Amino acid sequence: MSGLTEEQKNILKALKNMKEPVGCKEIGEASNIPWRTVMTKLRGLKTSGYIESPVKGKYIITEKGKRVLV
């Protein structure tokens, strides 16, 4: 899966199941990862194009992010 860590994969999986943009706390709860860790990991995922932030502090998975989970 293109060199992603288990935490990054779990974050993407959690986001894939969300129906709308969500924040770090919700992602952390859905992925069983502390929200502070989620916040750090989101930065790299966003830079790599796996997620985007349509609203400040809220995140969604991109098509690229969905493809990496297949």
C-alpha cells in the first residue's frame, strides 16, 4: 500500500467510512488512534494528496486515498 504506515492506513479507512468532513477527534475515535497522533499524520496524508480539507479543521478522503486502500 504505497509505503503508508498502519496508522495512516487506519486513518484513511476511518475517513472512507465517513459521510461528511470530520475533525481529528472523530477520526481518532473511529480509528482508535489518539487525536494528537491523528493531527500529525493528517499533515502528511494531505501533502501526499490522500485527503483534503474542504473546511478548516475537517477532512475527507480523496479518490487517490480510496485507491490506495484497494
